Amino acid sequence: MNTELKKIALIGQPNVGKSSLFNRIAKQRIAIVSDLAGTTRDIRKHEIEVFDRCAMMLDTGGIDETNDAIFSNVKRKAIETAKEADIILFMVDGKRIPDEKDKELFYELQALGKELALVVNKIDNDKENERLWEFFEFGISDENLFGISVSHNRGTKTLFEWIYNHLPPVVEPELSEEEKAKLEQALEDDDSEKSKREEIDEKNIKVAIIGKVNVGKSSTLNAIIGEERSVVSEVAGTTIDPVDESFEYQNKNVTFVDTAGLRRRGKIEGIEKFALMRTKDMLEKANVALVVLDASTAFSDLDEKIAGLVDQYGLGTIIVLNKWDENMDTFQKLETEVRRRFRFLEYAPIIAISAKTGRSVERLKDKIIEVHENYTRRIPTSALNRVIEQAVIRHALPSPAGNYLRIYYATQFSAQPPKIALVMNKPRMLHFSYKRYLINFLRDNFNFEGTPIHLIARGKNDKIGDEEYLEESN
């Protein structure tokens, strides 16, 4: 146990929620929580981490001014603990008006000259928050008074930030060149099998064609293939079973799976319900998705929900505006509407076609090849780090609460879609907005059109897992 850690003492009368707050900060159930007053009678100690700063948390027994020998002993231990602590959290029950026992004890703790916060628990809603002013009777400053609800996890973040600001920052040792080399080798070893699989699939492109009923998915397939392979009908939902079709194009084997039209869940019955299940199975196997929209009609919420499936499965994406010849609006106007509705697919190119006349179909075929190349693209580590360094120079890393953040290096550990690890000193403190900035900067310097980029900050000792990389993508 680290004796150099700052100590935080939880003090207060029985049943005010100290043990619950203790468990919340410790992120596990350590202290016993009970409605029976005085359940905690011994001092419980646990090393905690608030964001990235460590401390020793001390949970004391409830203090009750009675003649009971047990509670008298508990009070003595609590005061002794407070004297040893660096930070004191004095908790009171926000559902009761401040009483004299609380005030007396608070003044006694205040006299110790420690960092002291008055934590008013059980403030469960905005109406109860209005009673908080009553606790200024303690003579506490506004920045040291916290109205929280541990059970509802309300207001706890502000309290944790106050605690964090009163803890010393973590001093991170510099990485030696040898450590950097070992880390990079470990990443390469983790990725060796994935690289082999990706090389095998490099010439095989699996394209999913999705969209709601009757937007022209089958017509689009027939136009690309060059002959009528799928049944085309004005009757909505004609295609039931997905139809797989392959052809060679630019030395690539392109396989299309034309899915059954997707209906609203409430209207799916029998065989069409089965078709929806098959569609999702297909999306799991696809590399590239064509999100087909009907340009001749207004876009709907269902269009957005279907497009959301592509984003969910992390596929290379092209937005196809079919029936373009039936729309009198300018392309710019239509593009603006698509970007507004489908912000989550901002990386996807938009191509307006007419499956009926064949307009722009060849351009769509070329774009499929290009998007797949971007989807499988691997950026050399040296080039990637050069661009990340430029990004940091242009817009410095943030310093949350005075912490110095540093990116040691970046490496792409996988493709399909591109997945990039930022190895840094305090990964959990890197804000998502800065990750988004880095992703956009990468797009400005490398051709990632049509593909999401998964980016995550990790510590030098963290283990890579694919599920981690879904934390921030664009």
C-alpha cells in the first residue's frame, strides 16, 4: 500500500450515504451499504483513482452524539482519521434541515486547517437542489459546497473534479527508445494474423446494397452488372432472397448482395422478416455498402435508420442517389439535404445516378474500387507519426486541469476499416473533440474517403482489443 498517497476521509453522521459514495469513488462494492444507522463502525481503506490521480480513501464509522459506548468510540476514530487526512469530505443528509450536531462537528473539522468539502447527499432533483442554500449556514464557500445524489449519480462529477484538483498530478516517466521499440514490436505481433487475412481478401470486394423498399436497389445492381439479373418490379418488396452476383472489374472480384427491401419493423411479416435477418448477416460479411436513396422523393426517418446499419457495422460507404433524372433540384441542394440528415456518414461520397438510363453508373463502379482501396489502406508508421506531429503543432494537445498530455507515437494496427492507436501518457484524459480533430487532420492528409477511421488513445501498458477501437470513430 502506498503511504505517500494523499488521504481522503469521509466523515458524517450515520446513514447519510458515506458508504455509497465510498463505493462510487472506488468503482466497486467495498463498503457495506444498509439503511440501518451505524452499519460502518471500522475504518475502511482503499486505494482509489480519480481520473488519473491516485489517493487513499478512508471511510469512517457514522458519528452519533449519544452516550452509547460504540458510537462514542466511532466518533473518536473518525476525528483521529480526519486529523491524519489531507482532504475531508463531510457528508450530511440533504433531506433534513442542518442540525446543531452537524454544525458543531463541521467547525471542529474546519479548525484542523485541511481541505474541507461539505457534501450534501440525497439531492435527487432540481426542486430539492433549491434547499442547498440552507447549508450555507455552515459558513462554507460556494466552491466547497456540493449537492449530490449518490443513488442517482447526480452532481458526483463536479465533486470528483474538486477532489481531482486537490490531488498531485501523476509524474509520467519518459519512454526510452528501447521501450518504444518493444511497444511497436508488440503491436506488430498482435496484428500479424490480421494482416495475412487482409492480404488474402485484398482483391475480393463484397458490396452490400441496402435501402428501403422500392428505392431501386435491384435496378442499381442490374445497371452495374450490365444485364437483368434481379427481378425488377414496381411492386414494393419484390426481392425477397438476397441475390449474390460477382464480376471482374479493374482486376478485382466484386461480389454484390442485393438485399430484400427493408420495411418498418411493424410491417415485417413472415418471409420478409427472415429477409431482414439475412440482410444483417450480409452486412457483417461486407466490405463496402451502397446506401441507395430515392432522389425523386423526400428522405424519411427510415432512410436514416437503414443508413445507420452501415455506420454500426463500420463499412466503407457510398451514398447513391437513384432516380436522379426524376428530380428537378440542383445536385448542390440535394447534397446539402443528404449531409444534414446523414451527418454520421459525412465521410461517404455521394453519387447521383439513374439506374434506368445508366447515367453515372461507370463512375459508381470506379468509386466502389476507390472506396475499397481506402477501406483496406495501411499508412506507414513513419508517415502517420509525421502527420500526427504536424497536427499537434498546429493545434496543441489540451491540458485538462493543468495536466500535460503527450502522444508518444501513433501506429495503424489494422485495416478494414483503418484502426489507429495513439500511445500516450494519459489516454483517458484525451477529449473526444481532440480525437475528432485528429481524425479530420488524417483525412486532410491521406485518402480515406468513404471509410470510417477508428482512433483510440491507449497507455503504454494497455492491451489492444478490437472492441476498444469502436470508442471513437468517424
